Amino acid sequence: MKRLSISYDGRLTWLLDGDIVGPTRTFGSLAETVACARELTQAAPAIIELRVSGFYACVQQEQGWPRRIHAPDRAA
């Protein structure tokens, strides 16, 4: 099972890290970060640690990543 870490740096940047990622990657949105993580793992089973402003969640994804980690942006 792959292990990934997604965190928010508090300065409008999302960080993706983990063995499969290589050097830490940066993104402008959570959606972009999750999409890259999914692509890098080829949607294989994974454990994703999510850290945002003191909040911590651990999401276990099965093959195909059926669990949503974020909601799409809504048009104002």
C-alpha cells in the first residue's frame, strides 16, 4: 500500500510528499494535489495523511480511490 502526505503550508500552497512522489511537489489547490497523487499511484490502494492548520486526517483509499477527499469548487 502506498503512503502519501498532503499538507497545507498556510501560504496558499499545498504540498505532496511520499516515497512515490520523489522531491516534495507544490500545488495551488487541494484538487490539483489529489489529482497528482492519484495519477502517481495509478489509483492503487493508498494511505493518505492530510494536515491542515492543526487538523489531521488519515484516509485509506482502496483500488480506484472511491473516497472523495475534497469537494469541487463552486461557481459564485
